[in-house]
Amino acid sequence: MINKVVSGAEEAIKDISDGATIMLGGFGLCGIPENCINALVNKQVKNLTCISNNAGVDDFGIGLMLKQRQVKKMISSYVGENAEFERQLLSGELEVDLIPQGTLATRCLAAGYGMPAIFTPAGVGTEVAEGKEVRNFDGKDYLMEYAFDADFAIVKAWKGDTAGNLIFRSTSRNFNPVMAMAGKITIAEVEELVEAGELDPDYIHTPGIYVHRIFQGKDYEKRIEQRTVRKSEV
């Protein structure tokens, strides 16, 4: 077996250079690859195209990369929690491709399955469909969307082994599994790294065949994007 284990985030992202297209797992701030994002910020790579469900918040997640003007283009489905993103969008500093969330996920999945394109009813008859092919199947129009072509996919799992097998926990099992399948090079950071054979095969969400590099992360903040608590009745 080829050794997939690297020492940390800096080694894992060492060949990500200016102009790369990167998928970043997570939903809001849940399940985001914190260590790799911080390493990219420290490396100061520029002109990145980032495929992510969202753009983080101003001082955390992808928001840190936006703050340093590292992102040329965002391909996302929800970006409403980041004021710096909004400013760059409105000023014309940032290219943005807003995609329906299901389409975003399915384009990741298609890339992992080796499918060149998908057909979806989402977006037909709207601005999303401008310049794109529409086909009719059984009397209903469908929009053709291409599978993503990403240089790297960076994901975060709860537990992994030295063969690259991954287990995601609860809500963090969001965009991470489909993105792990889709990158030309997939980098996984995990909270706990164990030896190959220690994970129960029935609980593995992403087989190690998709993962090229893996390391045990550290100092996870695991922020909550919007905390809602019950008001006191007293």
C-alpha cells in the first residue's frame, strides 16, 4: 500500500498553487477542513476557484481566504453570512457562480462517478439557465450542467485510518463524501487517525481508494454559525 499519511496540513497542501480549483467540504461551519484552510491562508496562494456550499463567515473558514484576496471565484449555493463576500461581489472584485444546492451536490457526485454532465429541472426558465443547453424528456425541460473539474478536494472527517478510509459524524456528513470522490487529488484531515483495519467496514462512508493524503488535525474550533437557544421562562 502506498503511504498516504502526511505530517500535517502544510505538507498536505504543499502542491496547491496559484490558480488552482479546490473543493472544500462542509456546510456552514460544520465539517469544514479548518487546518487546511489555515494552511492555505498562511501559504498565501492566490487566484483560487473555490467550490463550496458556502463562503464561511468573515473571520473563519473560507472567509479568512476571502479577507486576504486569495479567492478569484466562488462556486456556491449559500453565501449569506459573509459581509466581506458581499462587499467583494458588489464591487466586482470576486466572480460568483450561485448554484442550486442540489445541483451543486450532484455535480460533485457526477465528477466522482466519472459522468460528464447531469440533467436537472432546477433553474429551468431562470437566469441560471442562460447560455446553457436545455433538453426535453417526457414533456419536461431539464437543464444540462457539467460535472465539476477540481484539481483538489479538501475534506474533514471525524475518524480515518492510514489507508484513507473515512467516517463522518452527524451533520458533517454533508458535502464531504461527495467531494472526496470528485477531486483529482483528495486531501482528508481527521480528528482521529487509526491504523488500517481498526475501522468497522460497515461504518466507513468514504473508501480509501478516493483519498490521496490524510493527516490528523488539531485545535479544532468547531464554531456554530448561528446559535439559537430557548429563552428563559423566568
